[in-house]
Amino acid sequence: MMARRTLDGARIIITGASSGIGLALAKQLGKQGSRLLVTARREERLRQLSDAISKAGKVTRPITVAGDITNLEVQKQIIETAERDMGGLDILVNNAGMGSLGLFSKATPERLRRVLEVNFIAPVELTRKAIPLLRKGHNGLIVNVGSVLGHRAVPGKSEYCASKFALHGFSDSLRCELAIEGIDVLLVSPSTTSSEFFDQVMTTSPSGKSSLRNAMSPEKVARRTMRAMQRGQHELILSTGGKLLVWIDRLCPPLAHRLVTRFG
């Protein structure tokens, strides 16, 4: 665990900032006095977010970059804009993501590619482009928003689980590689969160939706993520149920397999 960091004045990129966890995190970091670059596909939503944060009065208007995070030119624009308009970068929050729901045997190759592109390849490539700026920043940090399903997979979400397992492994490896340079990596693993995330689910399920029972609010996820950033934590598993699932899987994998197979 690294030393505590201050978020007041920190230069931060947040992807997927137009809704859900990204939106809540941007608003809370704005209240902390962070300097923000927010990005997502929906330009109007980003403008509304920028207006709302700037009206709070503590920070300058957040910078917005609209576009598909899987597009390499959009990634390049994000990094170049951060360097030009914020003078550098201290924290990168890879939050943009999408879900998949339904049996793998009934899914298409296109679903697999899209989920992996959004949830894994895009944050990895954006991180690659951001590292030179983070090296020159203050107390550099990469925050990867994964999932508890990146610790223990469940049926009906195979591509999503695979993408979050990949992000988990990448985060652990990169943390070791960058430790000598003073850049830290925080992996945030929410359970189900009540947000528009489920509007972006690629599904082969008849219902087309995942249950939101016992879902955690994006605001709560954002608050706890921000505390983890300040404290220098390396991993954050948010829900009690998520922690229980992870520990059962670590201590007794056969039991975890039976429970997940039976109850999903």
C-alpha cells in the first residue's frame, strides 16, 4: 500500500463518465477540487456534467472529449488533450464498460469481440498511452474498474467475466511493473450497481436484463473508490456478498463451484 494521496488539484481522466459510476465519481472528485477530463460517447451528457461540476464553484470547468473509447484516435485525443489543457496527468480512471448476458453457446463472435474491446483492450491501450504522462505526474495512479466477476466467474456472463478476469490480471502485473516508478494501480471490483450500465448489455437472455436486487448505488461505489484512491489501496471489493464469494473461491474452490453452478 502506498502513501496517502490528496485529490485536491489532481489531474484526472475518467472514462465512461456520462452515467453510473463514472458520472458519480466525476461529481465527487469535482467537489474535492480535482481537475478533470471526462470522456464518453454522449457529448450532450458530458456537457451537462461539465456544467454541473463547474457550477459547484470549486474547480475550473472539466474538459470533455466525446467518442468511442475503443477508437485509437479517440484515445490519442484524450491523452493529447490532457497534456495540452491540464499540463499533464496524475490519475487515470478506466471506468467505461459494457455487459453481456446469456449462454455462450448461443452468442455471436461479434459479442465476444465487442465486450473484450470495451472492457479490456480499450483500457489497456489507453493506459499504454497514459503511462508517459503519469511518469511525469504527481503520485501517479491507474484505477481500473473491474468487477467481483473478475475474481469468480458465474454462468450466463462468460464474455463479461473473461474481460474482467483479464483486467484483473493486467492490473496485478502492471502494479508490479510500475511500482519502481512510483505509479500505483488500484483494482475496483463492484458487485451489481444500479445504473444505465444494464442498458448497454449485449444479451441472448429472453429477459434481456440482469437483476438489480440489492444493487449498490453508483454514489456509494464512487465514495468508496475515492477513499481507496486517497488511502493508496491496491484492491477494493465493495459488497459483503462479493467479498464472501471471493473468499469462498480462494479458500475452497470446489464449494464455490457448486454454489455458483446451483445458484448462478
